[in-house]
Amino acid sequence: IGPDDPELEWFKQEDGLSDNEVNNVYEDREGNIWATSSEGVNRFRYSYFIPVKLPQPSRYLTLVTASQGSVWIGNDSNSPIRRISENDSILNSMAVHGRISSVYQESKDTVWWGSLAGIFRQKRDRFDYFPLPRQVPSDWVWEVFPDDRNGGLWVSSGDYGLIHFTDGVWTFLPGPEGLPDFGPSASFHGSEGRTWLGYRDGRVFLLTREAVRAYSRNDGLDIGRIRVIRGHGSQMFFGGERGLAVLENGRFTTIRAAGVQAFGTVTGIVEADDGSVWLNEQHGIVRVSASDILQLAESPDHIVQPHFYDFLDGLPGAAQAQFRSSTAIQTSDGRLWFATDNGLARVDPAHMLENVIPPPVIITILNTDSNWSGPQN
């Protein structure tokens, strides 16, 4: 192997190495590679998450699934909407500068993007822009979701409330009876034709063609402002500013987790193919195993044993806590993508290597009722 061999990887100070001159290299029992230099000690380790480099500026990301394992990414920095492939290359960079704040995927080929002062309709690689009507103050479009009763879309802009949109025309129809006057802070349109809406006052509403049903603290819902809603069938998950709740058989339960006093703000929820549930949460990225999810279905008071991932696992930053409608998704190839406050990261849950090697135990002091033994001088 020569210095120009394509299979040879080079690491320098610009890659994070403490110095360009390394003294010793050592592989430990867990497969970590340690390298020492006159400037410090360096460790190379397996990373679960792969950070994705995005052109700057790229902040406050909104994600939606695209074809062939790729993902569309919008952001509020007035830079283009981009399509990122499964190998992290930029496939498309649309000349759309809309400062994206929300997204609703109507079908495989049609996506609606909420932005500052309007919405975009994306059909494959074509984008059409529809500005908010002049009667509405210019503000962020926080939610876009379908109107299953009348057709078209409901759009929530700032604190104005809901505005109806169909076939390029805005109309001021009265919203579904029973909803608050202000707009929702989260929405989710399920495959069963039901639409869930969450609000800043902590309430949740279920919209069907027949009726509107409200949920509140009286139903066990107590996680503050609702930030994200995901799920299917009888089991629905709700992320709020004060934790995570699950709805089972018409009753909400705040999920308790071992190792933390409570889950913090949850902005992203995604269900992986293996039945596990992943969260974009203020502590980092959180994985709740499929077995824990099954036990929650049987006993909502079950305490889950989550696994937390942070920058040591390859995340480029902390979980994105800014208000966006989609900060965690699963693409068609089964990979999971997460928005952080410093970029984007992906993980393949089907190929995660767990460290099963127990750490070595060294006894330095032994204490009994009558004697103690420790290091000798």
C-alpha cells in the first residue's frame, strides 16, 4: 500500500487529530484505536450516527421522505430546499428560497411546504408558490394538514388561526367546530383518515369526518405544549415540552423512563421497522426498544429503559429543539434521519453494533464490619 492508495485513509489536525505527528497507536479490547502525540491522546471509535455535511447556512431543518432512501430538507435560512441521497450527496438543490417551517406529504409525488408568508406545492421537482392572502398578517406557516370533510388544506399561520386553501384559492371558512380559535402547534394525518391536532395549551383534538373529539388533563394528558404527534392504530405517541405521552384505549399516560427524572422536550418521533420508537429529545436521540413498546401496550405505567445517544455517538450537535413539524423521519431504506442544532445525522437501526464486552472490574478497597483492606504504602 502506497500513500496514494485509494483504500488508505489519512487523518490530520484539520480532521480533529491532536497533532500531525503520532507517537504510538494501540487497539483496545473493544476495538477502539488510540493514538498518542505530543499534544494529547486521540481515540477512533465506531460511530452509530453519520453526520451529513450541509452547505451553510442550514439551520432549523424540516425533513420529509423522498424516493430511493433519500430525504428532502428545508430550512429557515432562505437557502434552497435540497434532496440528500442515501450516501449523503446532494441530488437536487431547488431554487426555492422560502424559509421553510413545516411540511405535509400529501402523496408520494406531492408535498406541501409551509414557509414564511406562504406555502409551496412540490410535485416531484416542480415547485409552485402561493402567498398568504393580504388579509392575513405575514407570519410563519406552522402547520399544513388536509381537510377531509371539504377537500383542500387547512393552513395555520402564526396566531391567526386556520385558513382554508384549495385549488390555489384561499377562503375564510369556519374551522371544524370545537377547535380553539388559534392554530395548532402540531398535526398528524394518519393512514386511517384521522387527523390529530395538538395545541400550545396542552390539549389534543381528533378530527374525523363525523366529529371532533377533545382530550385534556382530564384524560391524563399533561406534557405541556404539544410539539409532535406520530403513531398508528390504537397506539399514538405525543411529544410535548414536558415529555412523552402514549394514548391507549382512550387514556393518556405520560411515559416514565429509567435513568432520567422525566423525558424533556420531544420534537421528533419515528417508529422503526423493528418496532422500536426513536425520539428527537432534549437529552439527545433516544431509542425505546420494541419490547418496551409492547409492554406499554399491556401496561401504560411500565417504566421504559431507553438508550440515549449524543455527540459521543456521532451526533453533530444537540437534538433540534426549535419548533418544526418534522425533525425525525424514516426513509424507504429503513434508515432514520434526525435534525440537530448543528446539522443532520442518519443511522441504520438494522446495523447497529452493541458493545457486549463487560468493562473490567478492579477492586481497590474492601471494607467489612471488622476489617478493611486497601492499597498498601
